[in-house]
Amino acid sequence: MRLSRCLAPLTLAAALALALPYDATPHAHASAGPSAPNLFGAACRTAVTGSHVVAYCHNPYVDTDRVRLHIECARWWDIDTDSAPVDAGPALTVRLTGRCWKEVGSAWISHQKVR
């Protein structure tokens, strides 16, 4: 009998906790914690073939991502280029291309949030 007397308050507390509506739980309205992160940015793949660069950027998020392809050429006399900005809207894939006269030194993508 002693065991049942010890378990009675615990059983009652568990039953009350399960019977409460979801919004009544203490953690449901806690606003003191950090907010959810704002997910942004297209995922880009860049391929260099000889003197040509091709990049595909896919934006899986709601906010539009303005992407640009930047190419730095390997030769000092070769002109580095920046592509025109292209808006990658939600669930869209965009293609960016560029080239050098000779070898490509490096290529990268920049991202800008469109307001």
C-alpha cells in the first residue's frame, strides 16, 4: 500500500500535464529565447573548363537572392570580369557564365538579399 500512496501524486501530475492544452504549456509563449534563423542564400555550383566558367545557383528559400559571378583571370594582362546581377527567386535555378582570354585564376559567387 505504501507504494501506491507514493505513486498517486506522480500519476496525478502526469495526467494533468497530458490533459493541458498545447498553448497552456509554459514554453509555448516564451519570447525571451532567440528567434528562428532567417534562412537565405542560393546554393551555387561553379565549374571551370579551360577559360570558361559556368555557375548554377538554386534558391530553395522564400527570399530572392541576387547573385553575381566574379572571375579573376590568371594572367596579369587579362581583364577580370563581374557578371550582371541575376535574381534567383524562390525555388528557381539560374545560370551564370563568364570567361577569360586565357586561364581562369579563381571564380566565386556573391549574394545580395533583395528587399
